[in-house]
Amino acid sequence: SITKERTEVILQGTSSLDPNDPAAVWEEFEFKCKPGDLRRRPCLISPYHYRLDWLMWFAAFQTYEQNEWIIHLAGKLLAQEEGTLSLLATNPFAGRDPP
């Protein structure tokens, strides 16, 4: 069966020195095929999926404690690790200081 609603995990970062500041601007890391920007054309890849995008879909059904790899992914994004960033469609912090 297919659910009528879809929960998504969204990874964002900010350049603000105080992330709790209401004026902090949060920018989203876009994945190659995971739903995100509504103006972006959906991707079609069959019969395969981008593995990270697929794992993010299933992670939304559980807690981060059940998907500890998300913590490691966030750490690699904070460190701007090139190998990890290559798995994403966009890096909002490209050419700037890391979030």
C-alpha cells in the first residue's frame, strides 16, 4: 500500500553565529532525487534509486536513534567532506565557510 502522507527528513545548515536567533537563515541541502524544492522537476530513475535518497525516505519512518548514520552524515556535511557532498544535488555553502 501507499500512504497518503509522506514525512521527510530535511537537513539544513546556517551560517549564523547563533542558530537560535530568529533572524538566522537556514539553508537546505538538496538531494539528487529526494523530494524537496517544489519547483524542481522530479527525477525518474528505474529500476534503481540513489541509495542515500532512498535511505532518507525510510529514515523518516523512524527516529534518529534508529538511524545513527544520519548523525554521521550531518557531521560530514558540517565538515564539508567532498565525498559526502558529491552525493547531494546542491551544497548551499559551496565557496563559503561551512555551516
